[in-house]
Amino acid sequence: MDLAELMNRYGSDKDRHGYTHVYHTLFYPLQLQFLNILEIGIGTMIPGVNSSMRNYSLAGYRPGGSLRAWRDYFPQGQIVGMDVQTDTQFEDEKRITTVLCDSTDKEAVSRVMDRLKMRFDIIIDDGSHFEQDQLRTLENLYPYLNKGGYYIIEDIVEHNRISREPHLLEAYCNRDPYFFAGVRNSMCVIYKNPLHSNRIEY
């Protein structure tokens, strides 16, 4: 199944931002594996709240568009979505679980993870686009990523400290290898597999 077509079908803006190119490159070989996938930010439609999709989604969108695309793209996958807005929660779709949780709150994350009893192969942060929230979310959720898994931070906007001072990430991901993709609204991909590198340039 074509990931770009799926994201567009469900009204997600991920293809429009160019993210499906990166995801297709990384995940196509994993498509048929039994994976657990967590996405932070389900896509609220409440106007005026942080990260609302009201002015960004494609026609026909409803909260959870990218979760549905991931479910179809990974036919053996278990998909979990995490968000702080109540309109993002639903319980009636196969292989999709939604949880109400602030990913920047370590205790709340711990309670949710204790309830889910899951570790993840892919974690995607498409929640708050504020750098301090992205770093806190990474700190709180990286321990729940399996070795060999991918952690992706989407929407690293211009002038974000993560792209200006990428060494900040190292304290949160045990210096596991990472790279940036994109020019303006970029994304960071972290691969949870140690690399004994002496990199000084980014």
C-alpha cells in the first residue's frame, strides 16, 4: 500500500510536508512485521488549541487520520495514539488504541505505559511543536522504544534549538545516531542502536 496515498486518503498533512518520503524510505522494508507504533498528537479539530488540524488537514479529515494510515500501511501493526484533547479519542477501530495523556508529564506517561504494557518499535512525535515539549516528550518516551527502533520528531520549525543546537538531543537519546531531513519544517530521526562515533559536525 502506498503510504502517500494513505495519508492523503485520510486527510493527514504528512505527505504535503514531504514526510512520507522519509517514512517510505525507512519503513517500507518493515511493512509486514509485527510492530507496535506510537504517535503523539492524534490531530484535534478544536479551533485555537495548540497543534489543531483545523486549518491544515485535507478534505474529509477527522482526528486520527495518520493513525488509520499507519494501520493500513502496517497490516500486522498495533497502533497507539496519544493526545491531550478529548475530541481525539475513539475506541471503535481495529488495531488502533487512543489514550488521553500529556507526553511532557513523566508521571502521566508512566501511568499510561503501565496500563498499556507495551514497548514500541516506532515512536513519532507530532504533538506540540514547541522545542521544550519535544525534548520533554523525547525524555519521557525514549525509554519505551525497543532497541533497533525509530524515534521521529516532526515539525522542527525554523529557529528551533533542536536544529540550531542538535547536541542537545544526545542527553535524551544516549547519543544514539540521529539525522535531520527537510529544509524548513524538518524532522529528526533517531535510531536506537549505539554508534561509537566521534562526529563533531551536523
